[in-house]
Amino acid sequence: MSRPSTTELAAFAASLADAARGVIRRYHNFGVNIEAKADESPVTIADRTAEKVMRALIEERYPEHGIAGEEFGKVREDAEFVWSLDPIDGTKAFITGSPRFGTLIGLVENGSPALGVIDMPVLNERWIGGKGYITRMNGSPVTVRPCESLSGAILAATSPSMFDGVEEIYAEMRAATRYQVFGGDCHNFATLASGHVDLCVEAGLQDYDFLAVVPVIEAAGGIITDWKGERPAPGSTNRILASGDKRVHEAALEILSKA
């Protein structure tokens, strides 16, 4: 079977996001039962149903592709193409009525993140980008912004608690940057791709939390690595640094690599 074109794959990824939106918006702000998973993180019927819908569409269209989802695990994980699915990134935001949660859809090709979608179902915002496919937000190309130094940078992170055990590292990052904002989950990466923030620092992540993000950031002109400067891949890390400017990225790595 011939390789699908990037345009074809991007269109299909968008259709997955459409399907997930249809499920998630039915449940948002209408009250759902909340369960705790083994790691005590919350999960709802919206997470599970959205992933089921996306998995069914992949199985129908590309039965030879692999799938690695947050809620229902992995199939054909050694396939040339593997879809990474996080139906609701930011379930705590979802269950508390916030609109700043998203759906992450990534496509890994031969072990390398190649295409990604960051979809914000309630905000009606969608970023798609990847190898040979410039990042677009709702169809319009976006790009990161320049930033000369950490002292002028805006740093976004989901929560200060992610720095438990490396508090001194966070304190140094906070002192070195101009502003810090918290919350947002995957939306932080999207706003970086659109040139609104300069750095995103995250820890304690799983593959499905970042595999979709890597191509989106890179195709917007940004840099995304682990805290040691290596490009993220499946199973490679749980600590992520994304930047819009190489100068800021290198300066941040000098601090984070101490962890």
C-alpha cells in the first residue's frame, strides 16, 4: 500500500478531531460522573467515548495503522504509522467547567512524531502541523515569535506542582523569566505556536501528552525537546521544553538540564 500524502493524513486527523468534538461538547458543563484511575487522575465518560469514536474511525480508514490511546491502550504499536490519542488533555479543567482543555491527536511515523493536532473543542480553536505541513490555526498559518533572552520571556506551565522534587530548578526558571502563567494544559503549546508565549515547561507527562505537540511546535518554527535537549519520541521522556526562539531554548536548557 502506498504512503498516504501528508495532506490526506492531515485531513483525516482533522476528521478525528471533529468526531471527538461532537462527543465532548455533549458532556461539557452538563455534569458527568468522575472516576479516579490507578494514578488518581480523573476520567469521565467523555474521555472514553471520544477515544472510542476516534479509534473506530482509524480502524475503518487505516486498519494497518497502530493506535496508542490514553484510555484504551495500544494496538499494532510496531506499525509504520501509529496514532497517539489523548481525548481530553486537561480533564480537571473539563470537569470544573473550564474551556481550556483539548484533544491531542498525533501521528508517529517510524518512531518519529510527524503530524499533530491540538484541538480546543469549546474554544473552537484547532492547530494542525507537521513534517512538510506548516502549522495552521483554524486554517491560517501561524508562527512562533522571536525572543532574545530569558529575561524577556513569558513562561507557561500547567502547574507549579509539576516541579515537586526540583523546586530549586523551577525557582531559577522563575527568577530568570519575565512572566509566568499557569493552567492551560495543551493550550499553552498552541499559544506558543501562535506566538503568544515564549516557553512551555512541563514534567510528569505521558507519550500521549506530547507526541501530538512536537510536530505542531516544529512546523510553526519552534523548538521542542526534553530537558536534556533531545527531540522527544515515544517512551523517551516525561519532561518537555518548548520554545519559540533558539536563544531562549538554549538558555532554558542550561537551567533545566541540572535536574
